[in-house]
Amino acid sequence: MKAAFRSAIPPSQRPSVSPSSVDPIDMHAMTTSESGIGVNASGGSGTGVNASGRTGLAASGSAVGLSASGPVAIEAAGGGGQGVNATNNSGTLATIKAVNSGTNSGIHATSKGRGGVFGGNLAQIQLSPGSGATHPKSGSRGDLYADKNGRLWFCKKGGTTATWHQIA
């Protein structure tokens, strides 16, 4: 691994650093390397990067602020607050975008209260119309489906031959 930063102080003259004597910024790395990687961390079978503080991890970039991959790419838990808080000040793109190339959900939310709360000045929720002229044959109880003709369907009984009711 190439070093993203180098110290001008010889190793024998560098001060020892303990957590109580650390500056507010423990490490700052900048790179002009061809790879463009400022910090590259691997924990093997452990944790690659562990960050804590008022802001545990802050990331920004001209194209992508944070990129992660893995069976669970990002895991967040809010200790009495929000697990994930996302803000988009551009007003031109989605604040959170979820894409699943498989057949499972793009977003899955559960709660002891409401599973989701949506608000918007133009509409609270927009369903992109499906390609079918009517509802699909199969479905799961509680599914909503907007067909290409602008009709809205509700799945009352799920299964391979589901029972659908037109609600709009």
C-alpha cells in the first residue's frame, strides 16, 4: 500500500500520541496520487475504519462522498437519535436513491409505529406506472400497483392468483 501522506519528522523524533493528547483532528490525509485514494484501510476480518466523536465520520467529494461495498455496505445505529440523516441541498437529485437489481425491495422499513412517513409539496408519494394494462396476476397482500392506464390496484389476498381491487 502506498502512503497517502508522509511525515517530515524522523520516526525517532516523533512524539508519542495517546488518546488524551490528540488534536481535534487525529489524522488528515490528502493525496495527489494517480489512484486518488487519500486513506485506504483494511481490517482483514475485522473493522477497516472505526470512527467516533461528535461526528464519527464525515465524507465529501465532487462526485461521491462515501462509497462502500459488502454484504451490508453501510450499517448505522442512532443511540437515541437517527441512524441515518441525509440532506440534499441541490434540489435536483434524490436525497436517497436505492436500486436493487434483484426481485427484493429497494427499501425496507419497519417500526413499532409507522413504517414510513412521507411528505412533499407536489405529492406525498409517487408510484411509477407499471408496464401492464392491468394488475399483475400474482401479488402479496397489501401491494399497491399503478398500471400503465393510470388505475391504482390494491392486493387484498396474495398468492400466485392474487385478488386485486381497483381503488382509483
